[in-house]
Amino acid sequence: MLIPNSDLQLGDIREQDVRVFRGNADRGWSITSRNQSETLFSFDIPQEMFDFYADGGELRHARALDLKAENMGTIQLIITIHERVRVITLRLDKDWIDTLRKKNKDQG
């Protein structure tokens, strides 16, 4: 379940390029605006998904990038505001993911 930031005005968003970060705990994640000026949502990943991507109970950086690219490329939210149904599309910032993968490869 996505939990919106308490300051977020959902009615103002239709489409947004985003970045996804994990917190200190491997299952705690956040979705920010592309420029990282604000956190839009927070969420936990399901245990089964964590287990699939984890190595020895830990989610390594490269595997976290795989998880983002494979499962969070596009997220569509269907919300109701004042009895009106709206669709919000969040698209993962692919240039950012590509840059992180290149950086990870260069360091590895």
C-alpha cells in the first residue's frame, strides 16, 4: 500500500517522473519527485518480493536497482477525490536508474 505524504495534494498530480529509494530498513521505501524536492509516498515491499531479490537476507544495491527497474517502471494509482475517479501515473526516472547502474558497474 502506498501511503501519501501528509502534505501531498493528490488532486494536483496526473503524471510524474519519480525516483524510488529504500530507507535504512530494507522493506521501508519512499517515492520522491524526480528532483527529490519532496517525498510523495512511502511503502513497504512484500516479504516475498524482498526474499526473491535478497541475497542472504540482505538487499544489495545492484539487486535493489533490478527490483526498481523490473517492478516499478510505471505505477498507476486510481484514486477518488470528491466522488471523482482519477488516475495518477508515476514513471520511474529511467535516466537516473541507468546512471546508477553505470556507477555501480564502474565501482564493482
